Amino acid sequence: MSLAAMLLVAAAPLFGERSFTFDDVIVAVRNAKVKEVATFLARGADVEATDAEGNTLLMLAVREKDAAMTDLLLRARARVNVRNVRNETPLMLAAWSRCEPCVEMLIEREALIDNPAAPWTPLHYAAHQGDARIAARLLQAGAKPNARSANGTTPLMMGAMSGVPDVAKVLMSGGADPALRNVNQDRAEDLALKRGHTEYAAVTRGEEPRSLGRRVLDSIKPAARTPSNP
């Protein structure tokens, strides 16, 4: 029987004769019940069991930003480089949820920094979410600053979605190329300006970002004063 079919039979235990189901484990993970999950694992729960979308318990834990649960599952030897049906890895999901301790634990356990099987990388996800600290950690671990998605989107372009200037600073200091264009011929600056993220765009031009109000004031030139007649 497939896992999807098992999930439809709520009363059927996923773990043989044991008195708990896969749903019980999922609920415990999502509700941060670390001791309860530890008990399930000790009683034979499969740490690699997945939901209908291919998410393992580890993936669910990092999506919930639960560092304690993540630590428990890693100590239970949960695999760090599995992929769900969208080809997302635990590290990608940890970057998306902005769980910095989870990212650190996964990197320490040699999680793939880039995901060759997917159009996106953990660095794309961190940039999209506006998390400069996680972006910096991924770059430090060897993430490719100019990784391309299927449509040519780079992490610097993804960062334009959130428009956090510090993300652009981190990416460019790590080697991101602001001149690259996607299939629509947009650069990171173009995408930032389309969303009104002027400070992010400024960083991609190599400028120090300033507030929009300061920019407006700087653009106003005082009118030349006509000298009065003596």
C-alpha cells in the first residue's frame, strides 16, 4: 500500500502493531512535542517517513523553525539531502523559513549547499526571504552567488522580491554579478525598481543605500537667486 493510501486510513497504524499512526507523529512534530516524537522514534517510528508531498519529518521540523526538533531528528540519523516532490531539500526549507540554527545544523552535517536537481538553491530561498545572515552563511559554506534558475534568475534577482539592502550587500560581496539578466532581460536592479525597492537597486549599482526621502530631498535643486540691483 502506498503512503498516500495509508494516510487516507486514519485508523490504520503506519508502524505495524504499534499504537500510533503516522498522523500522530506529524502532529507531534508540528506542535513542537520533542519528547513525544522521541518516544515515537524509540518505539519504531520511521524517521524517513514522508507525507503525501514527500516531506520528511526533518523537513516539517525546519519549516516550523523548530531547532530542538531538528536536532532530535538529526541525532536520529535523518537524512539531510532528501528531496520532496518539488525537489526541495531540508536546507532549502530551512532557508525559506529563516531558521538560522536549523541551517547551521544542516551545514554541519554536510547538507548540499546547492541543489543541482532543482531550479532553485538554498541561497535563492534565503535571498527571496530577505535573510542576509543566512545568505552570508550559505556563501561562506560555498554557495554559488550566481546560481541560475530555469529562467535565469540569480539569488541577487530573487533578493529584489523582498528588497532588503543588506541582502544585496552580502550577495555582491560574495561575488554576485548585478549585470546578469534573466530570460526577460531583467537585471536585479530592474526587478527591484519594479517593486519600488530603491535602496536595494542602489546597492546593485554600487551605491550606499539611503532613504527614499533623502533621495527626494537631494534631487531638489535650489533655484538660482537673481542678484538684486544695487
